[in-house]
Amino acid sequence: MSEVEKHRIETYSEAKKSFFYKIVQKITLNARNEFFNLFLVNNNYSKYKSIIDIGSTPSIDKEQNTFLENTKDNQNITCLSNQDCRNLQKKYKNIKNVIIGDAKNTMLEKDSFEIVHSNATIEHVGSFENQVSFVREMLRISKESIFIQTPNRLFPLDFHTILPFIHWLPKKIHRKILKFLNKDFYSKKENLNLLTTKELKKICEILNIKKYKILKYKLFYLTSNLILIIYK
């Protein structure tokens, strides 16, 4: 079992024991359903289009794979993850293919899918350079558009660690504090590297992307999540 899989299972099992789990679950589910509505509004989606979901999780809990819950009528869905997600095909019979691979280098052909979708994954691929490579690869394999959702680093609470404000500190200091608090997994850059609007714009500048927009999802009147939509 990889470090990522072990951490996911241990952390999520502990979270379910928490008094606040039901509240967090409802907030997460509502947010991700809203993300999907924004996906529909801002992409030329139909159930006949080929879509790859990058960063799928093997969890079958409804709040973890909201995108798959909402695309059950599409027979052209592919999932790509660095974890083994083949169990999803038992619940979502419409999934055409499941790929275990690296989202920064998928080994897929150019223009393989009409739409590329990714929910809360880009902050887990490592350094800023890795994040640029991640978006570059999404551009390469998409024909029409790319939809990337990620938490906003400038929101007061980090939903990964459930700690407020310390993620506003310089990243090196933030990671040292996480390590001191025994949050070793998230103290590593390769496991958590939060982004701001400015950094998303910088990625687009580096890749010479002209047709894009950044949507800001609000929670308690503050921007909790950023959505980068790129058009080919």
C-alpha cells in the first residue's frame, strides 16, 4: 500500500468518527454539487462527450466522487488516478476505463478527450513546476476544454489539515509547523501545495494560455475554492 493510499484510509476513517463529520460531509457534498453545476454551465457538456476525470479517488462515499455521481448517464467516462480505482466500476457501471498513472505524464494520445475534468488534485501534485506540468498535460490530451477545481490558499481554513491561518505563512514555515504538529503527510510539498488566483494566472502565462477564466466559489462570503476553466 502506497503512502497516499495509507494516509487516505487512516485519515478518512478517523474523520468519520468525528462529531463534525456529518456537518463537513454536508458542506463538502453541497460544494461539489455546485462545482458540477459550474462545470455544466461553463463547458459544452453532453452525455455523449468523452471525458477524463483526473484524480479520481477509490472511495465510494457520495461526497468523494460527486462528478461520477452526476455523470452516470455518460458512457464515455475515463478515470485516471495514482491510486487503484477499479472498484469504482462496480458502483458506476458507465465508466469506460480506469487508468492508474501519473497525471503529469499520462502517456495518452494528444486530443484523447473532449473535456478534461479535475477536482481537488492540482494541489497534490507537488511543486509549482509540477503543477505547470499537470496543466500542460491536461491541455495536450483535451480537444475542447479543461475544468480544474482547487481550494483557495487565501481562505482562512485549510480543509486538509482543518487548521486556520497557518497556511498563510511562507510555505517553508507552514510545512515546519505541520511537521511539528505531527501532520507529516501534509508537511511535504509533494502531498500539499495550495494555490492562489495569482499562481493560477501565472501557470496560464507560462503555458501561453489565452482563453481561460477563473471562477471564485464562496463559502461564508469568502472565496474558499478556485475554478480554472481553459478553452482550446
